[in-house]
Amino acid sequence: MNRESLAKLNIGLITHVYCDKFKSTKTSVYLEITVRKRKVMRGKKRIIIHIDMDHFFTAVEERQHPEFKGKPVVVGADPKEGKGRGVVSTCNYKARKFGIRSGIPISRAWKLCPEAIYQPVDYELYRKVSDRIMRILRKYAEKFERWGIDEAFLDITSRLNDYNEAEALARQIKKEIFKKEELMCSIGVGPNKLIAKIASDFQKPDGLTIVEEKGVQRFLAPLPVRRLLWVGRKTEQKLKKMGIKTIGDLASYDPAVLTETFGVMGIQLHLMAHGIDRSEVEERREVKSISRDLTFEEDTADSEFILNTLDKLSNEVHKDVADQKLCFKTVTVKVRYENFETHTHGKTLPFTTNRLRDIQKTVRELMQDYLRSERKIRLVGVRVSKFVSGKKQKTLI
Ligand code: TTP
Ligand code: MG
């Protein structure tokens, strides 16, 4: 595909881009991206709040166990005195001082801080707490969007007049969450979701960061590109090789080269670096997928054992699905071999269902290819997705 058609395709795909002009010649393609002032100015400028709970799982554990106070706490797999094989879900700020982070092997966490308190993951409890927090938040906004287990966006434009009022509201939200749940959160306030989210992460824990539209560029410029949504480690490395470390570097980079290098995401990167994000705060299905993973005590090629484990994981997933009165269409398995090579394989059923046996049967079917080889498996997982609410479901048992 040549540069011109690539860029045209990109424009077609990114429907929310504010693109007034698109110019292209044989040798250069560039997008002139300007905010459509007419349209934006006609309406009131948006004020968006993003709330993210501080070290959520461990904060809930600390609340349940006052004796943990002041100690490093890690929630995740059993460390088994350094021989454990799962990962850290999260840890409190005291444990972060030792270098522990979400996602690192639990064995490494143990090496970094054997004296920390290690707690298993209690999803059911965290979900209940999360549901209560979301109920508190929802009432503050006309438009509310739960973004994950411990974060949400609120569009408060229609209820407030300016950023002073937004600041007062943010403080009130913090106060109410603390009073009712004894938990702390960090809040970001900004002209769109992107800025609000980056702002909530800016001063953690117990932070409140307000970025008005006129201060967006100044706020973003010194931050590392990794702070932008969708910039993962790989993109970060690629940008680094291009000499782009900060969001300011990215903002001043030629968008044509970004598009050429990253395709559709190049435009997105350019827009994000300029703090542009038109996406709406919208209520949507609260969960996109429900999953459970398990790392085996020892790598194994024992088919029966693996399938029995998957049945148990299916059972746990099903419990969550039933609790939330959901019906699903897609079932996916995850397999990680001993060399960490990881595969996911999914199947969309021709019907929607909420039955355990549909999960178990599909999982067993999907696993067949992976069990034929003698390769040892380290981790397996089950995920269901493509939900419809149980209430809307007509074709159930
Ligand atoms: P985060 O909000 O990313 O992390 P956090 O709330 O623990 O810490 P912070 O104060 O920096 O916001 O994630 C919310 C919860 O999601 C977290 O408490 C545990 C869970 N989680 C995982 O299980 N695995 C992960 O890799 C991450 C990042 C989070
Ligand atoms: Mg959090």
C-alpha cells in the first residue's frame, strides 16, 4: 500500500479525528489536524474527571486487616518462600519502595522483600467493594463510564461551570469514598478523558491534579511517552529509537513519519501528544471479559490434569458470569509453554449462553491442539467475552 492510500485509510478508520484538511503529494503525505473550533466552541467546553483507586487490592486487604498497617503488602500468587510461580497483582506503596510492581513474578517479589505480607487474590471481595464505589461515583455525573475494577470517568460538564467547581467536586468525591469505604483514590480533572486519566496518575497516592485546557501542552510536554494510553513497552522502544522520549518530543515530530512508521496508531499518537481526545464518556457494559489464569506448581504435559484444572477455572469464570447475570458468546483459552511461548485460541459460539457446560466443552475442544504435543505447559487460562445482559437474553435454557 502506498503512503497516500495508507493515510486515506487511516483517516477513514479514525473517525473521531479532527481532520479538516488532508494533503498529499507523490512524495509527502501529511495531515493538517486542527480542532474544529466552530463545533467545539458552540457547545460548552467539557470537564472530565478520572478517578483511580490507590493500590486497590492491597488497600482493601489493609482495611480488612488493620494489623497490616505500615507494612509492605503484596497481593498475588503464593510466594512459597521464593519458589512460587505466579505473579504480583498489586502491592502497596511501601512494597513499591522495594521495587515490587504489578505483573512481576511473585518469586522476584519475594527476593526483593521477603518480609512483606503476601495475600492471595480475593476477586469476589474486590468486586463487591468496586461495585459500591462505582455506585457512589455514578451519582455525581450525568455521564459515567466504569473503566476497570478501580477506575471510572465522569463527564460533569452539564453540572458545573468551571474548574474551581470541578476541584470542589473532586474533593467531595474523595471525602465520600473515604468516609464510606475507608479507601483513598487519586483524581485527575481535564478537558477530555486522555488528560483526566494522565492527570489522575500524576500524583499518587491521594492525588488531585487539575489540568485546564490552556495548560494541556505544558502539562504533557515533559512526561514520558509511556504515560499515553496505548503506548506500551514496544512502542516506547520504537519511539526511543526515533529520538522521541517525551510527549513534547512526540508532539513536535512529523505526523507523516509517525503514520508511515506506526500506521493508524501514528495519527493517534500525534493527536494524543497534542492532548486531543474527542472520545465520549459513555456508559457501557461494565465488563468486557471475565477470565481466570493459573500457573502450575510444576510445568506439566499431563493432559488429564491440565483439563481438570481448566474445568476448575471454567467453574470460577462461570460463577462470576452467573453473579453478574451475563450471557456470553465467545470462549477463549490461553496456554503458556515452559519456554513462556504463549498462545490464545478462541471460539465464538453460534448462540449466547450462560451455561457452565458450554464453557467447559468449548475449552476442552479448544485445548485439543495444545495437548497433542508433548510440550510442557506452565500456565493455562479461560476467558469468556462478547456479553449480553441476562435480562436481554431470550434464547436461554
Ligand atoms: P491499577 O489501578 O493499575 O493499580 P493499583 O490500584 O493497585 O495501584 P495505583 O495506586 O498505582 O493505581 O490496577 C487496579 C487493580 O487491578 C490492582 O489493585 C490489582 C489489579 N491488577 C492486576 O491484577 N494485575 C495487574 O497487572 C495490574 C496493573 C492491576
Ligand atoms: Mg488504581
